[in-house]
Amino acid sequence: MAKHDIEITPAERDELIARARKLAEKFAELGPSADEKNELPLELVPLYKESGLARLIVPKKYGGFGADLWTVALVEKELASYGDPAITLSFNMHHVMVGIFRDLLEESARVRLFKEVVENSALLSGPFSEERAGFSTIADTVAVPDGKGGWLVSGKKNWATFIEGADIVTFNATITDADGKIPEDYKEHAARESVFMVPMTAPGISIKRTWDTFSMRASGTQTCVFDKVPVPAEGYGGPFRTGLIGEMEWVTFPFAGVYLGIADRAFRLVRDSLAKKSLGHTVSGDNVMVRDVGHIQHQLGQALVELEMAERVVQGTAAIMTAGGDAAWSAAERPARISIAKIAATEAAVRVTDIAMRLTGGGAIRRGGPLERAFRDARAGIYHPLSGDAVYELLGKSQLGVLD
């Protein structure tokens, strides 16, 4: 089987989307209060496990559903559009990490991990950002050899999405010299940066509740602290930069699905409102229906075009991956080429929510309303890797022949 061959049937895809729509009802119910409280509703964790979606991306040969890239995006879109974007973003972290580990791990480690996901519905969090420079930082978190084949990990990860609901945490850390020193040469530093995974019950792991933002408030993106956390040899996941970055599609498509969902949510909200809204008596006439106003029709059509353009880019990029078309891209530019799909989705979410706010009128800015929350949540998309600026720079360098 090729890397992105599709192993699920259309009927299986429809059934997974139906599961997401049912779970979305609970997301929608708890979303407003979760946003107000600035916290992930942890009572959703057992419901998510019961839905079976924990094994969405696990290949069929390991007992999962074997969802392809486009199916994953559609499931996330459903949860964000009909449920709650911020809550969806949080659970989305699990799918990102499972997807990455489909190819990153050695077979023995993959079997162990996927057995936990399939049999116990284990959920993963994957914080890789550090305060100094976010995702681009070469890890200051250190893995000091313990002399027994394992490591003692110390450091801190911010942007630890879903960390409060996870059973397993995966992260990057730099393997030090025996004396605990990080190599002074940055290339050697980067070469030693590796991926690890441990149960959240491991001694030395703690969570600092630092999340307080205006966007994606219900995602529970806290700070995870490691204080001499013991990691056995089997907790090693491989090299970070060459390994994880080589699986950028499993970052791109789950995130793209979330932001397609935000755009779809905003579009549905404004369309349904405008279709039945009346202005009553105006200088233009008696009982003017908003749906009959020309500029309203024009802007709503513009919002639909933004949404559909993004969805077609995401679906088309998935088709390229399935057909193996990405083989024509160099390894250096591949992450940027794939990330075009994420940029299309996140930018569409920003533009569609902006149009929806304008069309709805002043009432749309009332705090806590569904459209106001969608507008705020859409703004987080610019920060997910790879960022738009990083993609533009990489592709620009490639076109100019200066990409290493």
C-alpha cells in the first residue's frame, strides 16, 4: 500500500461523519459556557472515547478506521461547524499526533501506541512549542541520559493543547551529553532533537493553567512542565526535525478541517439569519426583506465563494497526496506545498467570519454569541504551523533557487 492510499469506503466515510455530527451536539451544548469559563469541558473526554473517533486515523491493520486525509478534514469540519470550534481544536490534537505516528515510529513502538488507542481509546497531546520561539525553537527541553538506556526529561512546553484531557503526551526534547549539557553548535543541537512519548501519569509531569486568550478559549491549551520525568527506551519516537516535519500532512489536514468548519459555521449562521430577517418600514419601502437587498446578496455570495474555494483546495491537495503527486516536490519544500491547504482554510475562516459579522450588523459583536465566537476563533488559524509567512518564504526561496 502506498502512503496515502484510501482504505475506507464511501459508506464508512459517511458513517464517521455521522458519528461526528452526533458528538457535535454535545460540543454545541457545552461550547458557550466553556468559552465563557476559558476551559476545556473535560466531561466530553469519555463521550469522545465512546464515539470511537479516537481510532479515526489508525490504519485498519492495527484495528482503526483507517481514515484518509480528506476524511479526517471532513470529520473535523463537522465537529467545528455543528459543534464548537475551540473544543474541536482541542480534540484535534489527538488526530494530529496519531497521523504523524503512522509513519514516524518504528513498528514495535507503533504497535504499542496504536494498541493503546484502539483498545483503551487512549488520547494524545503533542506540545512542541517553547516560549523562546514557538515551533521554530530548537528544544530547550532536555533529555539527559539516565545510564540505563532511557532519559530524564526536564523543560516546559507552552501551547499544550488538550493536555488536560490526554492519556499520553508526546513532545520534542534535545538529547544532552552525559553530563546534561546541550551542544553549543546549533546544528548538533538540532540533530539531537528527538520525539518522546510518556503517559500523563508519569512522575514529574505537571500542568500550569496559563491559557487566557480571546480566541479558542475552550481549547484548554495550557503549559506542560517536565521535572526529571523518566522516559524509558521505548518512549523514544525518533528524530524531530526530519521525522515530524516529514509528516506535515497530518498537521495540515486536521487543522484545515477545523477552520473549514468555522467558515461553514459562520456562513450558515448568517445565511439562515438573512433569509428570514425583515427591516420593516424603511425609506426604501414597506416591510423590506433583507434577502432582497442587492449588496446583501452580493456579499453572501462572496462568502460562499471564499468557503468553496478553500474547501476545493483542501480536497484537491488531499487528492494530490493520494495519487502520490507530492513525490514531485523536493523534501525541503514539501511541508510548504502541503500547508497551502491549511492556509486556504484558515484565511477563508477569517474572511467568511468577517463578511458574516458585517452582514449581521451591530448585534453580532455581543460577547458570547455564536457568530462572535466564530469570528474570534478564526483568528487563531494564523498561528498554526506552518504559518502563512513561513510557507511564502519557503516557496519563494524554492522558486529563486536559494532553498537549502
